Amino acid sequence: MGIKGKLDKMVVLACEECKERNYTTTKNKKNSKERMELNKYCPTCKKHTVHKETK
């Protein structure tokens, strides 16, 4: 079970450039089935990069 409810699941976001797993967040698997992509700050790269959902 996820954090907020039955449909919310914890997902991990990884940087596209250095492949470092930096962030965790939740998403509703029923509403958004595709993988999440967010523009976040990567402390390893020291710049804003695209972070994609990993398995």
C-alpha cells in the first residue's frame, strides 16, 4: 500500500545524465500509467536535469 491511499505508490526518480537516484515521490497509478518525468536539481551534476521514474 502507498503512502496516501490504496492507489498511490512510491516511485523513485533518477537523473538522466548521471543515473543517480535522488528523489522519491508518490503517484496515482490509476490516473497516470506512463512513467513520470520531472525537471529537478541534481546535487551530483550540480544543475537542473530531467529525472525519470525508475523501477
